[in-house]
Amino acid sequence: MSFGVFKEIERLVEYIPIETDMDGIGKLSSDVDIDSHFYFEDLDRIDVRVGILEIGKSTISLRDIIKLLNKFLKDAKLEEFVESPRKYEKLLTSGSGLPLKNLLFEFSLSALAADKLDAKIYLTHTYHILGLRRNLVLLLSIIVDEIENIKYDGDVRELFTLLALMSEPNNVDIHFSIDENGFSKRYSEYLQELQKLTLPNRGKDPVDLHSIKFH
């Protein structure tokens, strides 16, 4: 994803009625849901460049934004989603031992498992430690706040799966459980969602998950 395109998608979040707290965590205003539409303006560049919103369209929903992100997350890098890529790179090379990628990964797995409490804790850490962009934190937090109602929504689960794929650490031993005879329930659920994204289309051969190069 080019940084410019993400910036334009990020601006759309500002048109969704959100109540926020001091930690940057938000929730949808009352009587608003994932499919509620709101007026926006002067965003024809997004219509033309990303091809999901119709040219001249004057309303936007949370689902529209999720679909836009899903389209571009497949080619995105974590550095594109932090407020200061330079600071992020410095933290990576400082030897501080902070599990930066792990924070977003664990958030994604918690969200897939519909564990609202864990997801909010990890998301808060990604904001303050990882430096995840404010509007992205807002977007993810309002989705998590609604997770009990949309935990099986295909667009939402694709978003969390792509975020997990982008941020998966090299070492996932923490998710290997002898008691469960393999990977933990959360990691297994993530692998199942990943498999759905790699199912064959129109007769094409399925993608071998073992061939995917994780970050």
C-alpha cells in the first residue's frame, strides 16, 4: 500500500461518529452500526484511485472503510501504519526487547477470538508503544467494541486476519500448546481464517499455507 493511499483512507474515519477516551480508544455513537452511512465531501481522489467507492458518492460507512483497508493490506508493511516510521525503526534496532510486532499480532488474534478485554489492552499498547496511527487505532477500537455483534462478519474477520499476517513475529512458540496437542486455540483459529483467504477461486489450485512467507 502506498502511504498516500492509506492517508486518504484514514481520513474517512473522521466522518464516522466516534466517542473517544484519553487512551485513543473509541466506540460508535449510539444508534450507529457498521453499515450506517454518513455524508462526506471532497474525496473524489479516493473514488478514482481505489475503485471501491463509486465516483461522486457522498456517503461512507464503517464497512466501506474496512473493505478499502482489506484491499490494500495485502501489500502493506507495518511501517506504513505507525505515526513515526523513523522512531519505529530506531526502536527495532535499539535492542530494547520490546515485542513491537507481537503487540499488533496479539491484538489481531484476540479480536478474532472476540476477546474484547484482551484486544483493547493490546490495542492500547500498540498506540502508546508501537506508535500505531491514531485514526487506525480509532477504527480498530470501534470494531472491537462492537465485536460481540460482528464477530462472524466476513469483512471484519478478513481485516483482523490480514493485520495478523502482516505483524506475525518470527517466533510463535508462545502459541504452541502441549496440552492442546499443537497450536493454541487462538492461533489455530487464525490459521483457519488464513486458509479461507487462500481458498481456490474459479478452479485455481489452492495456495499452500506452508509456502507463505511470514514476516
